Amino acid sequence: MAEKDIIDVANISFYYGKNKEFKIIDGVSFGTQKGEFLSIIGPSGCGKSTLLRIMAGLIKPSGGKVLFNGRHITGPNKEISFVFQDFALMPWLTNVENVKLGLSLSNMDEDKKQKRAVGLLDQFGLAGFEESYPNMLSGGMKQRVGIARAIASNPTVLLMDEPFSSLDELTANTLRDDVIYMLHNKKISVNSVIMVTHNVEEAVQLSDRIVVLSNKPSRVRRIERVDMKYPRDKHSKQFLKKVDGILADLVE
């Protein structure tokens, strides 16, 4: 018996304007299972980030629905967390206060929130920076704070919107490894990751499956399975063949 999807994207459409004249997404469907890293890739402007925000309950779709464990998502869900491309840290808050924002809906008392936030910063290599402000951090450190905030509330699903695109390649690679470790670490609640990216190599490096979208109004061109063990050799024939195949789909 097939395992039930944690996230089920069912015939999602999205358009601007009362007469549907600016249709961005047109009947997109796919599912994500427990323990899976799924990437969404497609041409610039095809609605990838919009689709991710619909899955987070931040935007209402024009048609279709998203289900989380069989329940219709109609707004933000504490079991689904979001990592933004531009870090989205509050510059007037310290790093530990930024992480504690992820616990704003929690019933924890203040001492437990503080302990949880400090522990996560330590886990992400930011011990000693708890009372610093974001402007004192590098881009990679800022994104670590953003990820720590996203998992502070023990979500089941982590949604990531091009989380590594503004980082240098060395820093991005380190953070990619951190996310893969987090997905397979049973002590961390996250058991599914869905990432939007424009980087085909990154998608092949990280993903179990890749949803390839067409140009707008975007539809699913195909869903590509990546059957390679971690860590993946980006210079192997298998890796390069997979990248070339997806690139060919994107330029058609």
C-alpha cells in the first residue's frame, strides 16, 4: 500500500484580475511524502514562489486546493514552516529574539522559549551571537538564523523559497548539507522539505524528486525522480545526465 502524501497539491490555479486575464498557474498537481526532499523548478516568472506561498497558506489559490495530512489548508499552519530567500530577519531584534519569533504562537513560557532559541543557534554554529543583531552577521549566518527560526516550533514540513540563491557557493554548499542532515535527523521534527529553486544542479544535488514546471501559465511538465545516494558527486555521469535532461525540458 502506497504511503499517503503529507502535502497534496490538487489542481492549483492562480490568476490576477477578475476576468482571469493574467493566469500564472494552471492546474498544478503533485504530492510529497514523509522523509522526502522535493524541489520545484521552472522558468523565471512561472509562479514557483507563488505556488509555495499557496502551500504555506499565505496566499489563497484561484482554483484547486492544498491538503496537509488530508486537511484543507486555508491559512498558515504551525506544522508548516517557511524559509525566505532574503532571510526576512527583523533588524531591530537580536538573533535570539528573531528565532523566538518562530515560537510566537507557542504556549511555552518565556524561559523555555529562550532556552529553545539559544539551543538552536548553538546547533547551527551561532553560539556567542545570540545577543548580536542581524547586521553583524554574514549572509550565511543570517540564513542559519532564518532556518533556526523556521524549525523552532517543531514543524513537520519545511518550505524553502530559493534559500541559497543569495549566498556564495561555499556557504550555500555547507547549508545544503545542513538541510539534508536535518531532514534525516530523527531528533528534528521536520520530515519533509519542499524547495523552490532556479538552480538545476542544486535541485539534483538535494532532491528525491523534482517537479519541473512549464512557462506561465505553469503546468507540470514532468516529475523527475533522483535515485542517487547522498552525498552526490556533481561530476558523475549520472548526475550530469540528470541535470542535462532537466535543462532540456526548461529550454523547450
